[in-house]
Amino acid sequence: MEPKNSLRFETKEEANERRMQEALNRTPHERLMFFLKMVQEMQVFQTSKPHPNSFKNNFIIE
């Protein structure tokens, strides 16, 4: 595995293929932990105003 802060020069297709392979190589437990970490990191981008669909009774995952 490459160092975390390495610089890569690749096309979009190459990057997508690499990320797909990385995801498929993870165990189910690693996938869950990766997802939970990603969700936690995205909390930084939370806004204080409500989601536009929240008043339409649509299903929203928060």
C-alpha cells in the first residue's frame, strides 16, 4: 500500500478503477468501518438549515 499522502497522476478512469479495486479488496468489517469514518468526517459539512425535502414527508437518511 502506498503512503497516505502520496501524489498520483492518473486519469479519471484509472482513479475510478483503483478506488473500485480498493473497495472490493476490503473485508465487510473494513467496509463498515470505512463508511462510518466517512460519515463522521462529513459531519463537518452539516448546515443549520433544514433539508428542502424535510417538509415533503420524503425519506431522508441523516
